[in-house]
Amino acid sequence: MITIQNVTKKYGKKKVLDDISLTFPLGVHGLLGPNGAGKTTLIRCILGLVPFQGMIETEGKKSNIGYVPQHFQIMEELTVKEALEYVSLLKGFKKYDLTPIFEQTNVWEERNKRVKHLSGGMLRRVGIAQGLIGDSNILLLDEPTVGLDPKERVHLRNLIETLGRDRCIVLCTHIVEDVQQIGDTVAILHEGKVLIHEKKENLTKQMAGKIGVITIRPEELPALEERVKVLQVHTEEGGLRCHIYGDPLPKEATPSGVSLEDMYLALTKHA
């Protein structure tokens, strides 16, 4: 479990994190936000890499936290097995059995391949593997699916979901689909503030009746944007089909179902 209370982080006069309080128990938790929202800074605070105001408590010792940065790199000339053995030495383990980790992350067949010959998806798996060394009960993942093709992204999501059954995983991402497919709770972070933190199934209920569709002429778009949040615009024959958020919705709009993407855009667009 990770408990974050009233955490504030400044770089000079800029407040990157603004009085954040969150709790992440066992399971997979999405930390969703656009680039620059403060997600990576929060991870660095949890790891104790930067000073901050407030309190962060983790269950277990710091050595039980695994971390996979967005731009994961490891010595390319080594084989996967050699690279992970080296990481285990850096973590203080003179002799560490990597077999269970190879099997958990499905890299057993790649263990004797040089790192430089791995696909992007397999390299991310190796990154997660090094994060598990030391029986990590907490795993912090920073944008793990960025740059992967759809097939590799699905495979990585499945792996993360499986690993989250017996540990706390925080999945930091700006890709809504990642946390739509997996995760127990979702926290939306924007400009250093937590806009909402809820169980995934409860998130969209709060937007019921506030998301709708309206068709307008192109010249009417500026006026519409003054009345409501225009989340998405699709060009159709004879006009624009706009997905909107309004509280209340305009009478001429047709209410629609609410997705996590709707929720995310409604909270962060022009926030």
C-alpha cells in the first residue's frame, strides 16, 4: 500500500504537485494525466529521489519498491540474463534466482538474447522484470506502453493485470485506453492537482446526463464552445457532430453513454 498525504513539490516558484492526497492499496491503479501533469514527479517523490512537503508512507522497505521509468535502458551488449544478474547485484543480491521472474514476465525464451536485439515490447517486459527483483510488493510504471504497437500493448496490459493480483501497481499514463482496460482505481492528475480519484466503475456515473451529442453547422462551433465543453468533433455530411459536456446539457443535445475518455476530456480540457 502507498499512502500519500498533502504532498506538495515546487521547482523554484513553480508548484508541480499541489497538496496531493492519495491511497493505493493492493491492485492496479491508474494515474492518468496529460504530459506535464506531475505524474513522473509524484513517482520520484514516492521513491524518495526528490525532497517534498507532506508525507508518503509505503508498506515494506524501500528496497521492496520496483520502478520502471518511461525511457528504460540497460546495457545493450549483455544478454537479458546477464543484464538482470547485474541489476540483482546492484540491489545487493550476490546470488538471486531469476527463474520465477523470467516465467512471470514471459521472457524465459529471450534470456540468452542480447538486449539490443529485443523488440520494444520485450524490452518493456525486461524493464518490469528488473523491477520485480527483490520480491517487490510495490511496482511503479511510468508510461509503460508508449511507442508500442497495439498487439504488444495488449500483451503488456495483460502482464500488468496479472502481476497486480498480489502487489500494488501504480500505472502512470496519458493513454486513457491503458486504464480503461485494466486497473481498480483511477486518479486523474492535471497541473499538479488531483481532479478525481475513484473506483473505475464509479467514475463515469458522476457524468451521467452531462455528456451528449449535437449536430451543428461549422460556423456555429465558436458559439457552442462558449456554452459547453466540446470534447470531440467529427465532420459529417451537412455539418459537425460534436461530443459535448454540459451541466446542464443544451436542450437540443441528445444525451449519450459516458466513457472514461469522456470523463478524462471533460475534466482536463480547458481546465
